[in-house]
Amino acid sequence: MRHRLRSQFPQRGFTLLEIMVVVAIIAILSTVVVINLAGNVDEARVTRARQDIQALTTALQLYRNDNASYPSSQQGLDALMTRPSGNPPAPNWKPYLAKLPNDPWGRPYQYLQPGQRGEFDVWSMGADQRNGGEGQGADIGNW
């Protein structure tokens, strides 16, 4: 009886061609998804850099309100986390940031005081890590 059941319902597997078609469809769909997400990752990095720069700008303004001047270029952004030495002095210094962020490409943000575009400049050199640039390589700053 057991033998008769097997013959009534023969087992059928997938052919090599069917498996290859399914793998090809999955590969095409994966490629489309990766292409669409790649652009979003770049946009997310630019957005994060803008948010970090805004946070640094706010911290620098608080620093100036307490100490009557911005930290010098030599004192740098570290003055937002540790009491700076040298000039200008910071008589009412307090910590303004718990941690100094790196830009989304893993490098420190740049700081210049006095700035070329304002009282101070805070910027990331973008994906290409060179001043200037276009597209994803463009500088992102507080200007």
C-alpha cells in the first residue's frame, strides 16, 4: 500500500532553469533596491553634517554669550568641551558639548575665527575632504 501511494503522487522538484529564473529576478530586485538606497545614504550624510554644524553653531553662540568672545582658531572647537587656555580668556567657561562630533565621513569639523563668511566658520569638507568641490564633495558649512 505504501508503494502505491508514491506512484500516485510522484515527487517533482524544481528544474535548474526555474531556479535560475528566480535567482535572476532576486538579483534584479536587489540591484534596484541598492541603487535607490545609495542616493539616500549620501543625502543622509549631508543632512547629518548640517545638523551637527547647527549644534556647533549654537554651542559657539552660547560660549560667546558667557565669555564675550568666540574661541580663537587656535583654541578651536575643543574649547566647547575643555576650558581653553590662551587668548581670548574664557572667564565664565562651562562645558557646552559632552562630545565633539566628527563629520559623517569620520573627520573633524573645521573651525575658523574670524571667519571668511561670518564671525566664525564651521564646516565639513564633504565627501572629497578637500576645500570647495561640487555635489557630494561640496563643503557644508554654517554659511
